[in-house]
Amino acid sequence: MKSTKALLAILFALSFVAAACGGSDEAADGTADDSAVTDDSADDSSADDSSADDSSTDDGAAPSDFEGMSLAAESCDYGGELKSITAVDELTVQFELCFPDVAFESKVAFSAFGIHPSEVLEATGGTGTELLESPVGTGPYQVAQWERGNQLVYTANPNYWGEPANAETLVFRWSEESAQRLVELQSGQVDGIDNPGRDDFEVIAADSDLQLLEREGTNIFYVGFNNTFPPFDNEQVRQAMALGLDRQRLVDNFYPPGSKVADQFLPSSIFGYTPEPTWYDYDPEAAKELLAEAGYPDGFEVTVSYRNVVRSYLPDPATVATDIQAQMADIGVTLNIEEMESGAFLDASDAGELPMYLLGWGADYPDATNFLDFHFGIGASDQFGEKFSDITDLLSEAGQVVDADTRLDLYEQATEALKTHVPMIPVAHGGSGTAFRADVTNAQASPLGNEVFAVMDPGGRDTIVWMQNAEPISLYCADETDGESLRACEQVNESLLAYEVGGTAVQPALAETWSADDTGTIWTFNLRPGVTFHDGSAFDANDVVTTWSAQWDASSPLHTGRDGNFTYFNADFGAFLNAE
């Protein structure tokens, strides 16, 4: 009898065939669907024979009933980077790209591409409370209970394939107030906190019962504009706003040690940064002249939105918003401040529904593609409105070139174009850190914000308690972008590759080895044998294909998630397959 996953492979293929055909003439001639989902062994007579009896193969090995899934675009004309994903065999997955991607390994390692069991994705339809709040993964911790508004509790995975977690229980708590987080740490109620307040760094460093770990500012805080909303459809208005904002004042007054004014969108520690060009100097008189030239001699009134969540790039959101409001008043612009709930704010900005807003970004991996392509590339969200073709063309070319000097030249041109078009004002690269009780060993302040708690030892205690800035939005991080959710997901779900603990180098995870062909377009991942999910099911190549296909194929019944944006996939890989 075929295994459950073998049957799911057939059902998976049939579901997509049904979606592709739909009984329409358009589907029949191939114009309605750009993909083909197949069961790679469906026409293999030897596979059929081996599943019909229990006899051994010629080499003495037990016969396999594995039915490999695959998903392929008919061509690359749909506009994305992926051409196909194939389960070659039970422990081999192959990706074919439409063009080389110098950051492909780093993208694969990211937590948005954590692998889920194909059975769970099929059973939940790619959404719902079970998937969003209690996902099944392969990681060192598994979700025990999520008390919304209070805490998220994990227990150690007793069957973890790697080194088991040091603490039997991991608890995530949250508070938007840095003072509250510090009090809880000082009282011993928590073992570690994220983002100490600006004035707390010295207090923590002077306390022998605590340890302070600082992060480099591999992030960016920016003021965003959507060019589909007047008056931001006028480039001179956006340039005037850039001239009228004193970024140094914001950093000096509201940011912790280690922070610096941003002279461009990219932090200097990220590949792709170039010393030139730098941003506009503060010049309020020139700003008012340019507004008058743009047709707004008396200024204008607009709403600026933000979420009151402390982030390493924005340590005091409400105060910074108020100061920006005062600065814009000096050039005649009236800002009405709107505070939004975190999830609603991110959804609205992604959907292009906010004319002006305060947002930021922390590095997921150390390459310009993570910053520039995600925000301004062809697959970026609608947060800035209509895209600028000169920028998208430069970024597309830079992401496919191997030569470092050529890439840097292209990024310098892209940075100049960003300065001209001003889709946003880069404000600050925020210094930040974590703080822990002194007896916690292997504590981290990850430059990527993906602290790994399984390797931490809380002084021999059975439980480690972590307090971050905000509650996760959901734990299905294929469809989330906020750091609080991503960190929570990373304890449960693992990707094919991973970043080293406390660093940015890519290392094996669910794939033991991997390689690319000479063209850089065929990537083969050899999966780790013997891995099981938290529910006891075996991890195999079909889980990888199902997990990735749920994001890639917009016509998939699993392409649902929390809100269906799948922002990371779209930004990292250019386009969805079969998108309307």
C-alpha cells in the first residue's frame, strides 16, 4: 500500500490539474495556467510494479513507493525567478531558476521558507488557527500553548535531529515599554530582553547581575511615501520633504549608542553599499522654495501612520513621530499622526493604502538584494506606489551578476536613482542590543534578530523566558514580515539552510549538502535523512515542494496564509506563478 505522503502526492497533483483545467477551453489550450504540477513517477512502470508487491530490488534494497511532486512554469515569461521545483527522490530536491541569483542560498536559509509537513498544509488548506498559531515543524522547540495577549510557551522537541535544547521550556513574553522589559529582567521574572531603551544601556552595563550584548545597526528606519496619493505623486514634493527633515536631530535625541544617521538606504555593513551618493543635507529654506515651485506655497495637510512597536531601527516610535510632525510644520506641512495596530499597519502598508508612514527594515541576510530588491525591486510590495523602471532594471541586473565590482557600480546607480525619486527618506541605522541575566550562557544579539534559544543555558534552570517588543502576529511566517513573528517561528520551523548562530554565514540545516551547476540556475539540495516533524511524520522532499509551491503558485488552494500577501516570496523571487 502506498504511504500517506505518496497518496498526498497524487492528490496534490490532481488538485492542481483540476485547477489548471477547470473545464474551460482556455485551460485546455494552455493560456489560463502557466504551470504544470506532476507526479514524477506516475508514468514509471517500475515504480508501479514495486508498489504492487513487497519484493526487493536487484541490489537488495527495499522498494520505494515514493511519488515525487514537482511544480514547473511553462516558461519564464510569467516574470518570476523560479522555473521549477522537483522532488527528484525522497531526499533530493532540485530548483531550476530562470536566471542566476547570487543571493539564492541566503534566501533559501530565511525563516519565511521554513518547511512544513505536506499533510498539515493539505489538512489546513494553508490557513486557519492550527497552522497560524500551532505550526508543526522540525525545530528544537515545539509550540505547547499560545495565550493570546499574554505569552507563547514552547517545549523542547524530544526527537530533534540536532543538539537538543538546553532548557526544557521556552516562554516568549512581550511589552512595548522598554522600561517594563528592564524591570522584569532586573527582578528575575525574565532571562533576556530585546532592545533595551536608549537610557538603559549604561544601567545594564553597570549591573554585575546582567549582561549587555550590542548589535551593529544593520537596519534602516525610513519615512515612506506612496506616489499614488497626492501630493506625493509630485517628485518635487517628495524631494522637498527630504530637504526639510533634520535626521541628525532625530538620531541625537532619540537613538541609543551605536546609531548613526543614514546617508542612504543601505547600511555600510551590507554588500552593495557605496560611499557615494549621499542623501540630501538638511535645508528647510530650500524645502519651502521647492514646495512653492511644486505648487504648494502654503504647504498641505496629510496623515502620517505608524505602529507603536519598538524596533531596533525605531526605538521610540511615538516620540519620533511627534518630532517629525514638528519639523514638517516648520516647512508648512501639517501632519496628522495616526497610530495603528501592528498587523493592520503592516498589511495596509504592503497593500499600498498609506500615503505617508514610518517604517523600517532589519537585515535578513547580508546582501543588497535583501534591502533594495525587497523594497524597490520588481517583486516589491505596493508600499511606495508605482515602481520606478530605472531602479527595477538596475536591481534586476545587479542580482544576476557575479562580479562584485560590476554589482557595486549598478548599486551606486540605483542609489542615485533613489535619491532622485525619493520614494522614502532614509533616516537612521539604529544601534540596538539584547540584555540577559549574567548566568545565561550562549546568549546572543544576532545581527539578523534571529536569536536561537535552544543553545542558551539559563543557569541550569528548566525554563528560559524571553521578553520582546511585541506579540507575534502569527506563526506561519511564510505570510509574515515582522521580526517578532519571525523570531518566534524560527524556534519551530527550519529551512533547508540556516544562518550560523549569532552570525550571517549560511550553513546546512534540513539539507546536509547542496550544489549549483555551472550556469548557476540548477540547484540541488540533498536532504538530511531520519528527520521527523513534531507530529512524528517523516520529513522528505515532497514536504519541501509543497511548502514552496504553496507560496509560489497563486492558483494553489494552499496559497492562503493569514492575509495571502506572501510578501517575502514575491520580493525575493520576482513574481507568483499563475497570478492574476
